[in-house]
Amino acid sequence: MLKVLCTALNAEEGPHFSILRNAGASCDVVDRSLDLTKPDVLRKVIAGYPAIIAGSEPFPAEVINSSPELRVIARAGVGFDAINLPACDARQIVVATTPGVNHHAVAEHAIAMLMAIARGFPSCDQEVRKCVWTRVSRPRVMGSTIGLIGLGRIGQATATRAIGLGMKVLCCDPYPSAEFLKSYAVEMVSLDELLSRSDYVSLHSPSIAETKHLINAKTLDKMKTGSVLINTARGQLVDETALIAALKSGKLRAAGLDVFEVEPLPASSPLLQMPNVLLSGHIAGLDNESHNGTWELAAQIILKLKAGEWPQECIQNLKGVQNWKWA
Ligand SMILES: NC(=O)c1ccc[n+]([C@@H]2O[C@H](COP(=O)([O-])OP(=O)(O)OC[C@H]3O[C@@H](n4cnc5c(N)ncnc54)[C@H](O)[C@@H]3O)[C@@H](O)[C@H]2O)c1
């Protein structure tokens, strides 16, 4: 019997149980009291399972190399930076993601953060609860400029919403979709031009070597004074120390952050004490629809691979490999 283990958070409910069990597979959920960020713990937990539905817990080479039964890691989500791809390639372990199911959730979250900052939430709410009535006027969103770094699925979903709000949309992406550019009023510019012209900069590129600390002291310096940074992509894109300095100096008016260099955000992080920072805990991709879609697709990927199919659009490694075999 095919044994599947879910190590991802929120695996306790979803359509994956019935999909896998109807196909004759078993589906277990990891013991949540375990610290899966420890390689030794993760290695023991996944022992004997050929298929994992993973979250953002790290799968380093030492875990991959000491799990002889492992054939597929299906990541519930689209980021796969926590999985050591070369180690998986070397052992012909498939690494798959579930693209196309959570882009609307992330785009809504990015825009919600932008609007909350623009309108002064949550401080307005907190003040009124303390019977403090202050009247602060802030810049209107309509007519302002948003710069999207990355115009893939999430960048595009954010762009269409920003257009709906009456914003001017600038984008930079080395491989923009020609079809999207034909259909929507967005302007492709260089990173420097985007930073210097945008009132809001929102990050939507992957976490890869080229994008590590893309937002750093130098690039922050190129941003408009009083502008806002929104990061719903990955913490590694931003040098947090430089960001904190820019927020303290007033170079940036505010930041909306769903992702961090270290997650969960340590209790010692200065970000926790800063009133001009709006925080959420890596939940941008999560809504009811994306939750179900993600689990459904992750289960289907595993069953397809087991049946000898190759869901190419979901597979992130083993480039050029032909005739991959489960066993
Ligand atoms: N916070 C969350 O819960 C959450 C959920 C889903 C995805 N994400 C993150 O969102 C990001 C985008 O996801 P997506 O589904 O839109 O991916 P995608 O692959 O559809 O799009 C990424 C885009 O980034 C572009 N890109 C690559 N390098 C770039 C660079 N140096 N500068 C500008 N653009 C660059 C690519 O060409 C591509 O168009 C990823 O980092 C992903 O990990 C976060």
C-alpha cells in the first residue's frame, strides 16, 4: 500500500484523505508536538514513507540522504526553497509544488496589507478601543503607484487588483508574460526605476540566489522617501536589518510583512515593537479555497507519479530526466 505522510501545517482536514484513501493509499498526519525543523526529528518521522506532503519545514541533504524509501516530496504551496533540490536530484526524488491554487489568496493579502497601512489600521482600531479619537490624514491609494517585483501568478493577480483600485502599476520581471502585458495596463521598468517611482513596492519573486537580499541598504536608499514595502513572497528577499533601519529613519513610512528571514519571527525581533510595521505569520497563501485546492492537487500529484504519469507543470527538479520510475 502507498503510504503518504503529511508534514505540512493544516493537514488535519482536507480532500487529500478521501482522494488518497479512495485510491487505496494511506494518509497520515505527523505528530504536531514534534519540532520538524530539527533534521534528526524529521528524518525519524518520515522513515518508511515514500511520499510526503510537505510544508515549509526544511528538507536538508542529510534528511534526503538518510531516507531510502523517499520518492516524492509534494510541497503544499509554491515555494520550494526549503528543500535541497540537488540532493533530491541525486537520488531521483521528485520535488513538486501545487501552482495555480493560492495566487488569489496571496494577492488579496498583499492588497489587504497595503490598504490597512494606507488607512492606518490597526492603530485606528486600537485607539478607538481606548477612547482615543485622533484624526490623521494619509495619502489616498487611488492615483498612487505600486511597483511589483515579480509578475508571475501572484504578481499578475496583485496587478489586476491594483488596477481596480485606480493605481498606476509598474513591474519588473526578467520573464514577463507577453499575453498579460497585452491585456493589462502595466508598465515594465527596470528595478531601479520601479524603486524610485513607487509609493508601494510589493515583492512577488521567488527566493533564489539572485533574489537574496534584493531589498538591502542600497536598494532601500533608491526607494521614494515615505514609501511602503509589502513582502508576501519570502523573508530571504529582504535584508531585515537594513529594512528596520529604513523604517526607523523614516526613509520608509511602513512595511507589511507576512514572511521573515527566520520563521516563526523570534521574540527578540525589533519588528515586533515597531508601530509602523504590520505583521502576519506566513498566512498569505491560506484561504478556504486555496486550502482545499492545495491538498487536492498535492494528493493528485502523488497518485499520478505512482501511476507512471509526469505532472510536468508541478515538478520543480529532475530537469531533463526521462522515464523516471517510482521504484
Ligand atoms: N506568503 C505566502 O503564503 C506565499 C504563498 C505562495 C507563494 N509565496 C511566494 O510568492 C512568490 C511568487 O509566487 P508565484 O506563484 O507568483 O511564482 P511564479 O513562479 O508564478 O512567479 C514568479 C515570477 O518572479 C519572476 N522573477 C524571477 N526572478 C526575478 C527577479 N530577480 N526580479 C523580478 N522578478 C523575478 C519570474 O520570472 C516569475 O514571473 C514566491 O516567492 C513564493 O514563494 C508566498
